Amino acid sequence: MPICDPSSSSTGAGSTKLWIIHGVAVGAAAALALGAHYYMFYRRSGEFRSRVIGIIPARFASSRFEGKPLVNILGKPMIQRTWERAKMATSLDHIVVATDDEKIADCCRGFGADVVMTSESCRNGTERCNEALSKLDKRYDVVVNIQGDEPLIEPEIIDGIVKALQAAPDAVFSTAVTSLKPEDAHDPNRVKCVVDNHGYAIYFSRGLIPFNKSGNVNPQFPYLLHLGIQSYDTKFLNIYPELPPTPLQLEEDLEQLKALENGYKMKVIKVEHEAHGVDVPEDVDKIEKYMRERNMH
């Protein structure tokens, strides 16, 4: 069992000139349009988005829960539990942890994970995944961003979002949702999602969506909770950090909204998933209680 000793670190932020961004965005749109035949060819050949890597972004600094990746969950660091679950997925050719913190890196190497060091300037997990991808020797078609604060994520969910992206050439992003528990309806740490009739995301919010005129939770409505795990076409992932922040993204503090606001399509699968993620320190007790009740170690 590796011993992980948390302490503080810091993060920063970067910016990009709008005129550069506009050119990149226009070029990306053209590339996506011209790439339709490419996608269809590789779908028929069986090579479409076939090379898949799982990346677990992990940073020490967090306004809600500093040192979260290293928190102990029944005897193991949370990042280790996430890595062990991800290793069981059959769709991943490789898994790495991407971090800007040496304490997290040492901890992960201690239990056998491959680590890619990334800069402190990454503004979110998607940008950290993109930087890690650029530092790898091998090329991949799909990147799965496996949230380190979902220590009980089912490997079947990882495989499910990969298959969903591989089956949807018009999407550049895929993710998963599950049923929202009534007690989480107004918790801003539980992100909600609405989806269209074809399984594509319409919107994500920290507030309850949809919100009816009565202002009350409708016990008959199938509200959806976003699980956070997501996969990207690597071409889109290269574009994402260069897109300027968008109003909805900034207001909700949700990185998925930047993709939607820029017109990209996101495929969503519905899964059964009961376990909480860990957003705040109080969630650790909930996770451990859940595991004890199910004799999970």
C-alpha cells in the first residue's frame, strides 16, 4: 500500500487571442465537414476511432476539496481506486494519470500507474487530458477522461461511452448520465443534463433542469444526473483548449457547455449508477458507507 502525503500546490490560467481562436474554430468546422467521408471509410474498415486511451486528470488544488485525489477511501487513495476500476474496462488500450503535482505523481507510481506530468495552467480536466495526450509517444483516436473523483465508476460505463462515440460520427464527445436522486435535485455539485430524442446533449446545469412553473421537484419526471466521465475524438480535443471561454460555460462553471455553445454534438448514454462521486469532504463518508454495505474493498 503506497503512503501518500498530501500538501498544497497552486494552479494558474492562460488566455488566447480571439483572432487566433476564430481561425482555429473555423478551420476545425471545415475539417469536421470535410472529414465525413474519412469517418465513413474508417467505420466500414473497422478502424474508425479504434485506438483508445484512458486519462485520469488529477490536481491537488481544489476550492471545494484540496488534495482530493489522495483522500483515503477505506485504506486506499481515491486516485488508486479510480485507476483500478478503469483497468477493468475492455475498451482501453492504455491508461495514464495526468497531474501537475509531484505528491500525486509519486503516489500513483507507487501503486503501478503510468503518470504524465502536466502544467499548472490547465483550466480543467479536458485541457489536462489534451496536454497529456500531446506528450505520449503513441497516437490515439479516442481519449476517455475518467474523473478521479468517481472511485466506484463501473468499467462497463467506460466501455459504453467509447462505443457510443465510435457509433456516432457526427459527435465529437460522449458522456453518461443516470437517474437523479430527489435529495440531489438542488445540490449544485450534482450536475444535471437534458437530452434530445436522438440521444444528444441539449444542456448541462448545476440547477434543476427542466424547471417547472411550480418551482417544485416533479417526482414523476426522469431527471438526469451527469456522471462526469466523458470521451472525445482526439481531433476535437486538440481544438477544445483553443476555443475561447463561453458565457454559459463561465456562468455554470461547466466545461461541457463550451463544446455545446460552439456547436459541437455530444452523445449521451443512460446507465444505472448508484454510487456518489466525491465533490466535497462530506462525500467520503457516503462512499465508504456505500462500500461497507455492499462488502466492497
